[in-house]
Amino acid sequence: MTLAIDIGTHYARVARVAPDGSTPGLVDLPGGTPDEGLALSTTARGSRVTALTETYDAFRARHGPVRRIVVVLPQREKAELTRQLGSAFAGVPDAPELRPLGTPHAVLALLRHSGSAADGRYVVCDLGARAADISVCAVTGHSVALVDAVSRAPAEGLGDGFDAALLADAGLPADAAALSALAAVRREDGAAQRLQSLLARAERSPGVYDSTTVHWLGDRQVRAGVVRRSLAAVTTVLDTALDGFRVGGRPSLVAVGGLSRLSPLHDHLGARHELVALPGEGTDPCHAAVLGAALVAAGLVDPGDRYPHAVCVGTHRMVAGELRTEELEISPAGTLEPGAPPVFAESGGQRVRIRAAQGAQREVVVSVRAVPGGAGVPVRSVRVPPGSPGERCHLGIRLSVEGIAHLVLQPVGAGAGTELPLGPLPVDLTGVRR
């Protein structure tokens, strides 16, 4: 069994693919709600690692252990949290394999699986409680490269600040009970249409309609004027962030997260961008990331955030007085990530040291290997410049955010490294020729 968990600020959402292997769906857990998921404890809200273990404990108590969990992480925190997650299940019997996945790749996995995302550039806006996390991704075949990303987090929070302003207008604190009541009235039949209509009137004639009641929370009212002004503060944050990207034209934009449920916000974004609809009927934008991650966990779609094959180079070594040609694996399958630091060849946990070519350039053949232990398929050749006598270097591979591979020669000790462009590495190896 496989699982996906998306840890938010206040809730965790859990999903898996149906037993028939067709569609992903949310998992019901004790204390959870169909719309928001499992409420996190106060302790878990301060630590995503604690939130992960708390959520998995709740799942395992009802459904039993799983072999693999894809954990959705905010793009702004992915690198740091990936390092922390290694200790999440230390010492736990039958601990599951953890596979971190950034929110934009999880969302695009859902779209790509349904055929809703062709090649091109997409802006993924994750509008959550704390921040607006905006990512520009380039989809090219099987690869999804992160081209640019920015996070905008107002001091009071994005969604949290918006909700707090509405509750303050009603004379209520932004506590769990009031937030739950606000979420409930937003889900009422016709609530979205009523909000959209009243805000449009208040925008045209604020003096007349700003005092109109949009929501009733018991005997307390939330007025159109405070919703209009609070929403304007959110759109200002978004517009400023989006204007910093040079995507060109009307870029395709996918809005997810709690605030993206607001239809007036959709209208605002749709006026400047080509909004991409989520697949399925009535798919909640708060669930898009975890549903996409569930497809990844089940092996139904590759998120495209890592190169799937091992990358190797041909080397020469003297063994018992004979020169032997060998294949050195630089990057194991599934480790190269666009925009991430280089991956260097290792042996026994230590970087391999290669003697630099002496006196003249040397041609090095780069190959990729789809099957562990199988023969590599030559895909590129590159001329390596000569080094100084006795010089040794580490050999690595780096993928740019555009998916261009570079062979990296890093001298052992001090000294600047050299990068040699290789071009894109093939994913489909059928008929590949160097």
C-alpha cells in the first residue's frame, strides 16, 4: 500500500489510489473532516516532521502500515525539510520509504496524469494560510523543471490574515471554533455565488453595498466592505509577485490552496492569466497536491522532478599492469533534480577521485543506464581539458532548471571547478544514438 500526505499549516490531508487502481481519493481519519482533513495538534503545527509522524500514526492505527509515503512539501521549504524527514521514522518498525515532492510537481502530476498539461510553462500558485508560494515550471515531455519560484508571506499570514480580518469585523477571535464556523458558511449552497454578486456590487458602489452582510456567523455578521478590502490586500500581494516573473503573454496558471476556493479571487487571476481547470468534477483546489502525490506514490505518474536513469562515464584504470576501460556511475537513477546542486560519483560514501587527463584533451563518453547493473547507452561525448600533473578531481553531473545537463569537474581541495555542457539527457532510450 502507498500513501500521500500533504502537511499544511493547520491540517494534514491524506490520500491514496483506490483499490481498483483508477483514481486517487482522500482517506477518512478519526477526527478529520472531508473538506479540511485532519486537524493538527498545537505541537505538530510548529514542526512538519512532528506533523508527519502524528498523521501517519493516525492512519496506521486505522488502516495499518504502508510501504511508501510521498510527502508534499512547500517549494520554499523543500530542501531543508527533505534533510529533516530522514529522522522522522528512525527506529520505527516497518518504517515506510519517504519520497519528498514539492507542491508544484504534485499539482502538475495530477494535471499531467489526466492529460490536462501539455508541454509549456505553467505558473502554480499555492495560496495557503501562511504564504503565497508561486512557482514557474516548464513541462517538456517527461520532465518538469522548476524555472523560478517566489514566496510572499505577509506578517499576519495570507489566508490566516484574510480570515482574521473577516472574523474581527464580526467581533470574533480567530480561534478554531470561529474559523470552523467561517469555513462552514462558505460551503453552504449558493454562498460562493452570493459572495461574488455582493462583492461586484460593493466594488461599483461601495457607499451603498459595503455594509451589506455577506456571511452570518450565528448572530454576528461579516460585511461586504471588509471582504472587499481584505481581498484587495491579497490580490496586491499576488499581482506584485506575479509581475516579477517574465513568462510572457497570458501564462497558464493553476491556483491551489485554501484561498483559491474564493471565486472572486479566481476572477481576478483569470483576467490576466489563462486559468487551468483541475481535472475531475468539483475537485477541491485544497486537495490537488495530495491527489497528485497519491498518483505518484502508486506509480501511476512520474512527477518529472528527477532524471529517471543512472548517468555514467567511461574511465580507464590500470589493473595488474593492464589498462582497463570501465563505466563509472556518477548519478544513480532518480537522484538528479533540475536546479539542484551537482551529484558527484561516490564509492563507500566518499567522493571518487579521478586523475585529470595529462597533456591533451580527452574525449569522455557519457552514457545512461535504465536497468541497474545493465549496460549503459552512450548518449553524449565531450572533450575534457587537460589538467596539471598529479591533479585529481571529483566528477559530477548537474541539471540546470531548464533540464540541461553539465559534466562537472571539481578539483580536490581548493580551486574553481569546470562545467562542460552536455545538453538535455534523453528519457526515452528507444533508438538513442550518440
